[in-house]
Amino acid sequence: MTVRIVDVARHAGVAPSTVSHVLSGKRPISAETRRRVEASIATLGFHPHAGAQSIRRQSTNVVALVLPMRTDSPGWQQMRFVLGVLDAAREREMNLMLLTAEDGVAAIRDVVDRAMVDGVIVMEIELDDTRIPLLQEINRPSVLIGTPREPTDLVHVDFNFAAAGALCVEHLHDLGHRHIGYLGHSQPLYDRGVGYALRARSGALDAMAERGLPQTWTAVEPTPAGAARAIEEILAHDPALTALIIYNELAFLPILDRLVQLGRSIPGTFLSSRSGKTTGPSRARCRRRTSPSPPTS
């Protein structure tokens, strides 16, 4: 049977409000009365309600993770971040609340106004993110996973996507390629101004321009049909392409499959370089990949 505050009060010979005051610590209670109440709590095995505990310490031990769930977002990549946040929360005996609304503004305001969370972590940061003004107003610590266009006083963590794109071009250029194409994310990510998509593309295209190379790129829908369209479009822009930078994990294998279908072997007539995430301001990696199917001559 669940032990209630009234049961503790009856056992200790005090009023239920006195037990509540002992739990919250908000009113002075004599040492003798506190001792009797605490002894009754231990004897009866009473467990205070989480709400009462949070009131006492003015903390919920809950962090909100704001992650818009869209059909064009790289979901499995996002889940790696979610699991990382979840592991860190568990290590600190905290819980995670996932907010998945597309803009997140109303959801953030709701959980903060209702004192449901101690802090907010926000993903999928856009260059002109509509959530940032609210985060600057609320009385909660906030962290951005991503970088907005203008500097703010909010803490943010990010990879150097521009460096990743530029180093991929540098790598391919050093191998002797002078016609390099960039295959990016689906168009809606660019339309929304998602930071990582825009910065990686800018880094690659700027590096091409610095070397006097044609700036050839196209967005890619992460489906076999979308990959086929993107390959046809980018080859129409520059039929002399000999290398590709692919920054779209979901479209990577469909792109390689389509190239093989067109008789473009990898490596061989084509070299594919996948733009990787960086771990600092000047680090990036480009990885040489081979086709999962046997190359064609």
C-alpha cells in the first residue's frame, strides 16, 4: 500500500502540513518535530513525490532537447546526437525531454513557463533561427548544437563544416582533378538556411573558386530517383567532371549505384570524396570510397 503524507503525519503525531514543511524546508520546524517526522518517514518507507522534491531544490532534473522532426532531415545522424545527449544526462542522473515541433518556439515557451525543465538544448540551427530570441529571453541556460549567422551570448557547439568542404576540394585538387562537383543536401535544407548544409557547400565552392575551378553543385533528394536526377543535372552542368564531393549521407549509396549504372567506375573514371565532420576549427577529413557494386570498365 502506498504511504501518504497523512500516514506519516498520523504516525509522527503532527499535522500533514508539518510533514510538507519538513519536506520542502520552506518553514522553520523545531529539531524535535523534524526528528519525529524523519523517523516516521524512515519507518513507514515514505517516498516523497518528485514534484515536492523539485520544489524543495528548485530543480526538475530534466533537460529539453529541441529537435524538429522533418521528412527531409538526416534522422539517423540526428539520433547519434540524441543518444549522446541522453548518455550525458544519465551520467548526471538527469532526464531528457524531446521536443519535436517544427519550429519549437511554442514548445520551448510552454515547458519553460510551466517550470518543467532546467535547461534547453537546441539542434538543427538555422542561420536566422527564430528560436534564438526566445532562448535569450527565458530564464534557463541554453545550448545550441550549431552556429547562427550572428554571434550571440548563447553557448554553441559545432563542427567546422566550411573547413570540411574546403579540404575535400583541396584533396581532390592535389590528386589532379580540375572538374569537381558538389552534391549536397536536399533543397529544403538550403531554403530553410540550415547552417551545416550552407557552410559545407560554401566551403567547397569557395575553395573551387580560389583554384580557378568551375563551381558545379546541385542539391540531392535522398532517394534513388533523386540521386539519378542529381547526377544527370550535375553532368549536364559539367560533362567533364572527374570527381564528386558528396555531403548527403542518405543519398550516398544511391549516388554510387547510379554512377555504376552509367558506367562511371569508382575509383576509376570517377573519384568520390565524402565530406566528413570536423572536430575542431581547422580539421576535416575526406575519405576515398569505393562502390559497393563491382566497378564497370
